[in-house]
Amino acid sequence: GAGVSQSPSNKVTEKGKDVELRCDPISGHTALYWYRQSLGQGLEFLIYFQGNSAPDKSGLPSDRFSAERTGGSVSTLTIQRTQQEDSAVYLCASSLALGEGEQFFGPGTRLTVL
Amino acid sequence: GQNIDQPTEMTATEGAIVQINCTYQTSGFNGLFWYQQHAGEAPTFLSYNVLDGLEEKGRFSSFLSRSKGYSYLLLKELQMKDSASYLCASRLSNDYKLSFGAGTTVTVRA
């Protein structure tokens, strides 16, 4: 596609429920990144993929967070048993390859946990 | 983390110049990025510096000093549409993620 797309744009859920966030990177970009942005704070790195592989999962805040990427394209970020502190904007970005060029960001998913 | 430090807010007048400073840890440094983010929108890439010096791109310029762990983004001939948050981010040589500062909110007044 023309840019990185994410869905849903907004998600409101109840504490304890699971949510799944989707990212569709720019066509041909092999590297994909997930960040989250809490109100008044900088972007916090969560995880990146090169192809389908995620060599660095150290940024995931807890074991309730997981991510996968299949076919080297679409990625999903899953948050299990959501907590109120998970409320944030979850941003996905892609680049041609790891460490090459700039990262292009999607519009984000605003997650609100009640 | 990379301890990216940048001012929280800056205000300037339309047509003026504003300089946003950013400091970072130098150990393992391998590139400095500036992004612009309007409220409720995705960050958009502005500039990338890996060597010392000034990179100019239209009204925006970015400077880097690797030895000092210092960068600045210079916005010239400010326009109202430049009101946004400006994010400084660094990348390490043995890593691929970007470490972001909290962002500088620039308000341009008429």
C-alpha cells in the first residue's frame, strides 16, 4: 500500500479482556517495528521484526504482550488480560530493512482500557 | 535507554526561527533522527544525521556533534502549520530500534 496502515484506529475494552492490533507495512519493507506512546511520554519501543523473525523481544512490557508476523507482511500485536496501564497509542512502523533508512509510521491504534 | 533529553515546550512567532536542542548518550551511537508529529497523527520523518555537521532541507535543518552527544533541529520562517511535537530519536550501532525523547511541543503564534 501507499503507507503503513493500522487497525482498528480506536479500541475501547474492559480490563481483563484480550485485544489484537493489526499492522500492514509498506509493501516491500522487510523490517517492522511496534512502539507505544503514552500521554505526555516519548515513544517506547516494544518489538521489531526482520521478515517473520523477532530477534529482540526485550521491549515487551510483560508476558501478556506478544506479537507475530506471518508471510513477512502483516503483523499483529496481542495484549492478553488488558490492564488500565496498557492504555496508550500503539504505533507501527516499517523500513526497507533493519537499520536502513527511516522508519515510516502508521496512524496508530488508540487503546483505552476501562 | 539512551537518555534522550529535549525541552518540553517552545513558543515562537510566525516568521521567526526556533532551535530545538537534543542531547543523547554517545556510547554506541549510530544515527540521530528527527520526526514531526501533529496532534493525533503519526510521526513523520524530517531528518537523519550520522556524521558531524549540518543537513539542510528547505526550511528545516538538523545539526549533529557526535563528540558532544548533541543535535539540534532548526526551523526557519515559521508557519502556523509548524505547530507540532518534534521528536528526537537515536539509534545504536548494535541495535535497530529507535530510542525517542519525550518530544518538544512547538507552538507558533501569529
